Amino acid sequence: MSTTAPAPATPVVPLTIQDAEILVDAARRAAEEAGVTVAVTVLDAGGHLLAFRRDDRAVLIAGETSTRKAYTAVQLNAPTAALVDAVQPGGLFHTLPTALDRPLLFIAGGVPVHRDGRLIGAVGVGGGAPDQDHGFATAAVEALGG
């Protein structure tokens, strides 16, 4: 019988402000190249706001949708694009959007951010078509190296 304790897990560096700025800049750059004005929200793993930016000409609701998409992605640790069917009638999460105090949004554009295989936050993009927003958020995560 061994008396040595297992080695502690290596801590994962949390999402930093510098990371958040990279995510915002990369998402906005991708949207700009596509000619789309957007809002971008970055949340840490606890769902707390790290960064937010709304282009001057983005529709006002883009700020709210980007935040809800990021929150949904971090809470469920999944891209919102992958969850759209789950909230349809008969879907696994059909009642989830109305079951919580904080509203979730099951529209493409929210993507979780991982480091060393662990969830460290999420980015949400609103303002374009759902597929565009998903692409911009994915480009942001890729720019961070995720």
C-alpha cells in the first residue's frame, strides 16, 4: 500500500485582461473584414465580464445578444451553434431557456475558451447573421491559440 499522495493537478492560468483584449480585437477584425458591425463580450469561467466592445454602428441589441451568447457558452461549455437544436420542442434543453434567472441565448455566436483542456471563459459575438457571429467568435478563439 502506497502512502504517497497523488501529485496535485497543475493549475490552469485563468483568462486574463490581455487574453480578453486579444479575443475582442480578433473578433472585431474578422467582422470588419466581412463588413459587419458587431458587439463582442468576453467572460471569465465564472461568467464575469472581462471585456466588452460594441462598434458604433452595431445594432443596439448586439450588446445584449453577445453577452447572453458568451454566458450560455460558458455555462454549458459548448458553442451556442451546437446547442440550437437542443432547445427545440422535444430537445434535451427545451425548457432550459425559461428555467433560469439569467437568460441564456441559443443562437450561434458564443464559443467557450479553453486552456490546457480546461474551460477558462467564453467569447460572444452579436450583430451579424448567426453563422457570421459564430465564425467571428471562432476566429477570436483561434487567435488566442485555442
